[in-house]
Amino acid sequence: MMKVVIGAGNGFLGSRLAEHLVGKGAEVTILTRTPGKGELWDGKSLGPWAATLEDADLLVNLAGRSVNCRYTPENKAEIYASRLDSTRVLGEAIAACKRPPRVWMNSSTATIYRHAEDRPMDEATGEYGEGFSVDVAQKWEQVFYESPTPNTRKIALRSAIVMGAGEGLAFDHFLKLTKIGLGGRQGSGNQMVSWVHITDWLRAIDWIYGHPELNGSINISAPNPVKNSRFMGELRKAVGISFGIPLPVWMLEIGTYFMRTETELVLKSRWVLPNRLNESGFQFKFPTWPEAAKDLLKHPATGNPSEP
């Protein structure tokens, strides 16, 4: 039986991954801050939870405070700490194992690349950007790769926006805007949107685990990113709504202020290609946005937001 440990496994991605792996016959242990929901940890200190890593086949760390917030000094500090501390302490726990996990996958983000409207970013030729979000991503991967775990294969999951049906998730936000007539382009509409269907995200985890030649940083993003204007247009078409009022930057600034979030989440151009997955032979079930959007609309909006 495959033994899997998931850090922060009660959030959207963690709960879906746990369900997926249990369905394949795996024994899954959840590391969580919530009593009664798994093995307790605080995401920063060694404790009894570390014993769960012994002889594990796969460790997937998904810990990280949601970036869907205002970038206040307090929130920035929590975003850094939740990612860097959990990664650091998992590295310490692995180093202390007699039989360390065979594979360690750690969350990262496609936001590590610069705002790109001129060309796509892949793992070999992608250029890092500047600013808070990019700095978080770079420090996150630095801590991950500096952890001394010579007997464990390591993969940084540079995930694009994972699209799944669930209250409060990214797809739900876009869908609600569309349904109330605000599903037009956001800002100029020229910024690229990189995304991945939750089904393909889960399949990519399986694929990477099953291909020992894959290690290092891997983009998990559908192979056909689109401009924001087309992204919203295809969503309107899937919903059956013919119009959507465009949202200029000034309106987005007001809206995100009252929603306690940041315009960067929709205005940054993320043009990311999954070259390493493609070159390894991975086939996406939902390679284009229209088919992904149609599939997501078939499912009820239930799910869990990300857990720190």
C-alpha cells in the first residue's frame, strides 16, 4: 500500500488530493492545525507528527496562507512564514528520518515568473519577476532546495491557478462576476491567464510521482493559456450569458479594496507553459479553457478554501 503524507491536507487541494489517492488505495495521513482532522502540527516546529514521514512513499506539502487578501505588513508576514517555516521544518524532519520519504513535492507557484505579455515562460527559459509575490516564490523554493535531503527526490510544483468547483475558490469568483453581468475583460484584458483544471492537477501529481526522471521545478499549467478577455468571453459562453461589463483598473481597485484582496491576482499576466510535463509525455484531459469551463459548470459549488 502506498503511504502518503499531505501537509495542510484539509484545504481545497489537499482534500481533493487525499480523496483521489485514497480512491487509488493509498494510506493517507494529513498534517493539520485542526484537532480531529489528522495529525496535529503547527507548520513550524518538530513534533510527534514527524514520525509519520518514516518510510513514506510520497510527501506533498501544500501549506501556505491564502494570497487572496490585502497585502498588509501583517498578512505579508503570515504569507512568508506559512510557506517558509513549513518547508524548513519538513526538511528538518526528513533529515532526521531513518527511512526518509522517497519523493517530496512542495507547493510553489507559477507567479514566480515575470508579468509577460510578450512571450511564454517555461522552466528552461522563464524569467523571474520582481515584487512581493515573486520574492515569496523565490524564497519558498530556496528553502526547499537548500533542505539537506539527499535520499529524497524533490519537486517544486509551480502550479497555475487551479480551477475547481467550490464556494470561495477562484472559479467561483469568476463565475459569480459573470452571472451578475460583470464578466467582461478585467483591466486591458490583454494579460494572459494560465490555469489548470483540478482533474489535471491531480493527474499531474500521479504522473510526476510515477516518473523518477522528473525532479526540480515543474510548471503545472494547462498548455493553452489565453488572454483575460478571451478567458472571460469563453466563460460567458459556457454560462450562456451574451454580455459582460468590462472592469477597468480603477473599478477593480475599488472592488478589491472592499473585497479585501489585491488587483495583482487578476491583472498580472501569467503566460506559463508546462514544457517539462509535455516533454515527458503527459496528456492533459482539459487542455483548453472552453472545455474546462464547461466541465466545471457541471459540478456543484462545494469545497474547502485553502488551509494555511
